[in-house]
Amino acid sequence: MLAPLRNEPRDYAWGSTTLIAELEGREPSGRPEAEVWFGAHPGDPAETPDGRLDEVLGATDAQEQALPYLLKLLAAGSPLSIQAHPSRPQAIEGFAREEAAGIDRDAPTRTYRDANHKPELIVAVSPTFRALAGIRDLDATRRFIAELGLSAAPLAERLATAVDSLAEVIEWVLAPSSDGDTRAVIDAALAATSEEFAAELALVAELEAAYPGDPGIVVAMLMNLVELREGEGLFVPAGVLHAYLSGLGVELMAASDNVLRGGLTPKHIDIDELLGVLDARPSAAPTVAAETVSAGIVQYPVPVSDFALVRADVTGGDVELPASGDAIALAVAGDVEVSSAGSDAVRLRPGQAVFASADEGPLTLRGTGTVFVATPGR
């Protein structure tokens, strides 16, 4: 089966009003357009000419994942919530626990909506894509907070005794009893100047405008600030705090909707559950360097078996992609035809996608443009 896919943008409040429309070459709708899901996840499956992709692929239950991955266009017009995702064993245990407790799967206090993990990869499509990812080097964070002066002393004291994890610091920041202290830290950052941390201070002002007084602003001050250039990637494994800030990207993840929030949101935050999955060890931002596979094709290596992603730049000649399971191809530039030995070609313009079942064999891309292709991992 070689079938075009379509879906409507999801209108989360943080979505951009322009980025997806500009990519697709149409007038903006006037609403936030945050994500377009190209996959078979039962939460919002893509449509094929023969019906919903999950049903076409034979899924019969809301927990049955017809594909191990979910491919998205993601357009952040304002910062998303800070969040982390569970490992697979944590998701299995948490889902079973909440099912046994009788918590409705759509309840705002529900944490585990399925029994799967959610590692994710995002690759910048816009010229820049900003994100927070992972916990910054502890010495650098101490320098940053020290520049805020006495108002930040309670936070500085906790950082001074931290060794190899900031879990206790994050727990203190998110606790309601710390509201006065976190407000003082935010105010000090809004008034401060710094040559070394100018970008981080500018981000505090941006976050304060979007989420006034949210303790997640202080959590963000402990994290790595990342600016991806077009074509650069970021991989977020289980337990790693992250938040996307602005830009357009192609996102690929395991087929799951399990999110534990850590600030920058009016939604439910379960501090204990977050701390149970959190990897709060300082580390470098988990960027991913693209590797050349062959002429016109690069891959983004990730240490999971749920998915794999390649980017094909088609410049007039044919680009051949070997068969590697059920695939979804998503165009982000140009005008490209996708064909196989067994089906008629499908034409893709920016923002359009096609599903290719494993039995289609190798795919051929023809035309001029850029296409991301998601498959199961190896």
C-alpha cells in the first residue's frame, strides 16, 4: 500500500499561527496550529483514502499500536511545558496502577495514558529551533545563579550542596512552599545583566511573559538552552527534562502519550511521579549529528528500536531508499514524487505525507525537494 495521508493541525495554545501554514503555502487559519500527526496513534490517527490509518492497518483496540512510532510536524509559537517521559518498565507499571485505581484515561490527573515509553527525536525545519534539554553543568548553573545576588540565596545554597543530581533542588523549586523564593529568583533574573548568560536571562523574560510566576521558570534556569540550525537534531531519552521553545520541526517518537510535567503549564503536575522518572544528572544537551548514508541521504542515529529517521535531499535525480518496514515519508520542501515497484507514484508538496507498507519494497524519490522518512528502528 502506498497511500497519501492527511490530518488536521492540533490547536494547542502554544502552537504557531503561521509556521505550518507558511510551510504548506496557504493562508493562516487564525488559530494556533501546533502539531500535525502522521501516524496510526489512536489519539489522532491520520486519514488515508480508505479510512483511518490505524484501522486500515488492523488495529482494533485503543491500546493497540499499529505502528511503533509517531511522526509529527511540530510548530512552537510559544514555549511548551517542561516535561519528562517514563521508561517502558515505568510506563507499564504506572499504566497498570492507574487502570487498577479506575482513573479515567482522559482525566486531567491521569499520567499514564498507555503502557509505552516515549523517547523522541526532533529535527529543525525552520532556520532555527530553540529548546531546553537536560540539566546544565552544575558549575555553570552555580555561576549563573550567583550573578542574581542575594535574592537567589536559597536556591544558591541548595545548588552548593548538590553533587551529582538536582532532583532535590527541582523538588524544592516545584513545592508550593517555595513560591516566595522562586518569585524572588525570577525577579532577580529579570533585573540582572550578564555577558555569559545573556541568552538565559532573555529566556526568563520570555517565559515570565508567557507563564507569569510559574516555578517552571526556575526549573528552566537549571537546564541546557539549545538552538538547533536547520537539519540539526535533538534526541530526548526517558527521564530527561525538556521543553521546546520556538520553531518548526519534524518530530519522531515512540507511539505513546505519556507526559510528566515539570512547569510552564496550567495542567496537572505530579511532583512525586515526575521525580520517580526523572534523570536529574547534569549532562550536555543530547544533540544528534546527522550521518551521511549515501548521496542525498542522511540518518539521525538514536539508541532505540522503535523508530529510525532519514532525510533525503532530492536534487533532480532519483534517490533510492531501501525497504525497512512500514514507512511514512513527509515532505518539507520542493515537489517530490514517491513511488515503488508495486504502486503508482504519490506526489508530495511541503507538509504532505504518504504511508508505504513494508511490502512495497524499496522507495524511489524523484523531483526536487526535501523529504523525511520514518521507519521502525533496526
